[in-house]
Amino acid sequence: MTKKTLGSRPEIEVRGLHKSFGDNQVLRGIDLEIGQGEVVCVIGPSGSGKSTLLRCVNLLEEPTKGQVFVGGTELTDPDVDIDAVRRRIGMVFQQFNLFPHLTVTENLSLPQRRVLGRDKATAAKVAAENLERVGLSEKATAYPSSLSGGQQQRVAIARALAMGPEVMLFDEPTSALDPELVGDVLAVMRMLANEGMTMMVVTHEMTFAREVADRVVFMDGGVIVEDGIPDQVIGNPQHERTRHFLSRLLDPAMAEVEEETSDQVGKGD
Amino acid sequence: MTDTTGADVELQPKKKGLTRRQKRSLSRGIQYVVFVAAVIAFAVAADWDRLQNQFAQKAIAEQMFPEVITLALKNTVLYTVSGFAVGLVLGMVIALMRLSSVGPYRWLAGVYIEIFRGLPALLIFIFIGVAVPLAFPGTEIPGGTYGKVALALGLVAAAYMAETIRAGIQAVPKGQMEAARSLGFSPARAMISIIIPQAFRIILPPLTNELVLLFKDSSLVLFLGVTLEERELSKFGRDLASQTANSTPILVAGLCYLLVTIPLGFVVRRMEAKAQEAVK
């Protein structure tokens, strides 16, 4: 792991990113920098390309054009060891994606052993530490199917943390959860943010974005429309599209029936 | 009853003919009558004395033991298990070839599956027994008859198992591979550590069914020509049947097959029920 010597170098850097699925242009030129320790929430309507952008940051989606750098390494370089770079990037999915055939502890320790080559005892120790961080030590021997959605998502966060990542990506981490389970997951994310983790979070949780994020990025139609501090983007949006999105989100009952605008056809995935 | 019918008629006009309930009991009644009639007809028509004489001679049956178990059943199990092992390994390779991003691999795997699924197992046995020694003079398939059976059964089983394994791998949600890759697993390692263990859980019932099919197909070994020591259930039963001019050995051999296949079928149903439960 290369410790950065250049303090000015952003942890995540996206340059001129384009992504198309067939004829469908989902991302149309994204430029974004996220500094070390910064928490950036990406918001926007469904189909705006925000999840695709996140997935391009660890190359789960191959960009059509443009560059992605994480910790100074260019991921879009065809000769880069992508598995090695991904070890430094933790990812949390909407659907948790825990390994159902393994216990909670095994979910955390197997990747450490197979990918990082840690021995059994070390992997178990790191697994236990990270389960404690997310408050689920008592579920160590349980299987994922016996956990609630909120617990599964916290295990998924712990699994990513056990690899010792420098950056964490969250893809709508609370969207699949029952409302009463959202709080526990957000609390863990808040803790991570306070510890100084660099985080990029695609979310619909405006309260979280407002309170925890250093910056909020609003995307629509495959481009970044607005980028700034939460109070500015959420509290005092400059663009009509942002205002429109926020008013719908904050008060869905007030939304009016209207024609689909043709530049929003891009579907996330 | 009679008091209310008048009111019912006015509220709900009666349809012509039978009610739904009457139709249902009539239909069930007919089915029972047909069943009982068929059983009686069979029992009366069959010549039970001759049947017993030909198929259920206690003395002949007793004469088969213990070899029918210690030799014939043992060999049947041995042929089946070795064929299954070869089929599983080969089937896994073909399944992975079928899912490969390399075109020729996919194509080759597809051709293999079509050929070996389309040919009768009998032809494969004859091919292994006759054609291979002719084509490659001097080559000896290791393991003698056991090796030949394992190869012939394995070649057939691999075609079916490859399709089953491929379906199992594809049934594992896409998110599992994505999660593994995002943790830094290489594609091969993710396949081995994460995807294949889950796929096997899914395909355990169909694989066990394949084992039952192989168990029966192992009888085809008699087309390879076997020594006395290599005889399995069918050959053993047939030999004894011709020796004694009586079919009792065939019946005993058949019962020995069922001794294994029925419990296996029970296990498969249990596994399927458990899998259903897990999905819910």
C-alpha cells in the first residue's frame, strides 16, 4: 500500500468519464475529485447515472471513455492490477450481497485469507474487531439469512472494513431496508465518517447527507448538475432541476403528474 | 333443508344439471371404480402359480447370497461411483468452458454436450470397448474394466452434469460475483471460493438424480465383456437365470437396484423440500 506523499492529491479523481450501455448514454462527461477523509453524498433521480458512476470508481462497470484514479493509481489503465487496487476500495451494495453459504465471521475472514493471505488467527481477530465496530459481535456464528436487513448491511460494511480499505463506496446502502432499520446502518456510516474515512455515498437519505457529508453532488441525466456543501446544494439549490428533485423527494405527495423529460431516459442499471 | 330451498332458488337461480360438489364426488367415484376394476382384472388374468414358479423360487434366491451383495452389488456401486467421479470432474470442466469468454471453448463444450447427450449410453460403451482399442493399438485404459466403465459412464454423465452445473452457476445471483470482485478476488478465485460452493447447493438434487441414472446405466458394462469377478447386478442376475433356467435371479437383482435407488430418491426429495424452504 502506497502512503501518499502528496497531500494535495485527491483520493478519488474522475476525469471526463463517459459510460454507455449500447445506445444508452448513462454518463456524459463526469469530472469529480474527492479529497482524503472527505465524505461526498451523490444524490439524484433514478436513472441519473449516480450508481453507474459509483460502480465505475472501482471498475465494476468499465467506463466507455475517461479516467478514474484512486489513491493515485489509474484504474482505467488496461495494465493495472485491478484486484490489487480493489483491495484498497471497500464497496457496500444495496442488496448487501453477503455470502449466504458462510457464517458472519467466515464472510469477514475468508476474503482476508484468500485475498490478503492473512493467516487464520489474524483473520479471525480482524473479523472480531470489525464486527464489534458495527455492534454485531453476538452474531459472529450466525448465517446471513437469520439476520435482519439492517444487520446484514452492517455485516457487509464490516466485511469491507476488514480488508483495511482507504476508500469506502456505498451504493444506496439503506434503500432495501425497512424504515425502522435504516438508523443503525446510518449510525455505523456516521461513525466511519467521524473516524476520517474517505467515503462516496449514493443515497436518498437527505438528513444523512445534510448532517454527515462534506459535499453533496447532484446528478441528473448523466452529468453533475450541482456540487457543493450540503447547506448550499440541499438548502439553497441554484438549479431548477435540483430544486425540482428535492421538492419531490421531501414531499412526494405534492409531485404533479407531468411528461417524462426526454433527456432523462438513462436507466441506472 | 327443504324450507330454505325455496328462498335459495329465488336468490340464486339453480343451474341446470349437477352442482359443482356433485360433479366432484361423481368424478372421484368413477376414478375409484376404474382403479378397483383394473386391479381385479389384473389379479384374475395373471397366472400366479406360473409367475411364482418362474420368478420367486426361494431355493434359487437363497443360492444367490451372499455373492449378489458382496460381489454384484459391490461392483455396481463401484462402477457407478467411479463413473460419477469422472463425470463430475469432466462435467465441471465442460461447464466452465461453456461459460468461458473464449469462443472456441464455448463452441467445443456445446458440441460435446450435444453429441454425448444425443447418443445412447450403449453406443458409448461399445465405442470404448471396441473402437478405442482398434484406433489406438497397444493403449490400455488404466484400471482395466473398472477404468473403461468409469470412462464410458463418465463421458455420458459429463454431458448432463455440465448443463446442470452451468445452470447452477448461473443461478447464483450476479451480486455475489460483484461482491467478491469488489473485495479483490480474482475471477478464478471468486469462482472457486464463492460461486461454485453456492452452485453445488443448488444442484445437489439434480446431481443425485444423475447418480441414480448412472447406477442403472452401469448394467451396460456387460457389453464390454467382464470376468466373473467383475460382474455387476444385471450380468450376475442374467448369468444365474440362464444357469438355472429360471428368472428368480432377475427379480432378486432388480430388488437390489431398488434397495439403493429408492432411498436415494427419498434423499433427493428431502433435499428439494429443504431447498424450497430456504428459498422462502
